[in-house]
Amino acid sequence: MRKTLKVLVVAGARPNFMKVAPLLAAFETRRAHGDDVEALLVHTGQHYDAKMSDNFFRDLGLPEPDICLDAGSGSHAEQTARVMVSFE
């Protein structure tokens, strides 16, 4: 019995988007070759306007996030707390 590899990819800030793009592309390639790989993209929502998020998703060919945690703006501590609570 084949098992599905389930991967949760979390991205929140612009440097993360650039790091997860090749990972998600590699998982998609594996799926196209018949591997049972399911990658879910979680966007923390720290960068939520078009200039800070949407443009990167488009330019890097990232799929729409499967889940958005809507962390919003605030201090680092506030954002981290909202991400942790939403992720839970």
C-alpha cells in the first residue's frame, strides 16, 4: 500500500516566498511523475497587501495558499502570537 507524503509549507514574509517556490515546484513535479505527494501552502498573512504578497505569488508562480492565517500587521511579538494561535 502506497502512502501519501503530506507536506505543510508555511510562508509568512517575502524571503519565505522565494524559499518555498522551488520546494512547491519540486513537489508538483513529483506528483506529475506519479508520486503520492500532497503539499499544502499556509500563508501566515503577515504581508497582506498586493505589493508585499500578491506580486510575489504571481512573479514566483506560487499557487493560492490553501490556508491563510491572517496575522496582519503589528509588532513581531503580536504577529507571532496571532500566527501561533491561528496555526493551533
